[in-house]
Amino acid sequence: VSGHVMRGGRHFVEFAITKVDQGIVQLGVIRPLSLTDDIDLEAEWGGRVNPVFVSSSHKPAEAEKLRSQRTAKWGDSNIHCCSYFSLDGRCRRTDWGTNVTGSEWHGREGLRGSGTIGL
């Protein structure tokens, strides 16, 4: 977990996976915001924060709380977080509205064991 804040423009990050419990890793990047301000970690997140699966139809209250933190620095992009799932190599992204997607992509592959993932 990193507290590094990326500012405007395009970014790239590499994650070095050195030990995988149960063979599955899900990692990602998210806009700078709070995942717990006015959101009850246990009651609303069930103790597991997974913002890539939040939308108007799934966890709508949390979706609105996340979207309400929008600032001018977000620009006109509507992708607010994305993740990589090592089991199948799928990438998921969301706008915390109606669009939660999991996509096929050129070069997609899962990771079973140690390795490096770039987003």
C-alpha cells in the first residue's frame, strides 16, 4: 500500500509480487480521495474495501459518496479507479455510476506466483 499521490497527466506504476497467498492478487489505482469519510467500514464496506465494484446499481450510497469528492483536478475523465485480477488477468474499471467493466485486452494474462505487474 502506498500513499503516493499522482497528479495530472498519464501515469504508470509497477507492482512487484513476491509472495502470493492462495495464488490470487487484486491490485489497482484510484483517484486521491477518502474511502472511509462518511462511509462506515464495517456496515457499508463489510470490512473489505473494493471500490472497483461500486456503481449506481451496486452500493449506490457509497458510489454517491465517492463521486461527491470530485475536484477540478479530476479533469473530464470518468474512470475513477481500475484494478488487475491475477487469477485471469482481467482489468476492471469504474465511473462509480453506471459503468463497471471487465475487459479482454491484447496481451492479457494472469499471474500465478511471483512476478511484476504494470498498470
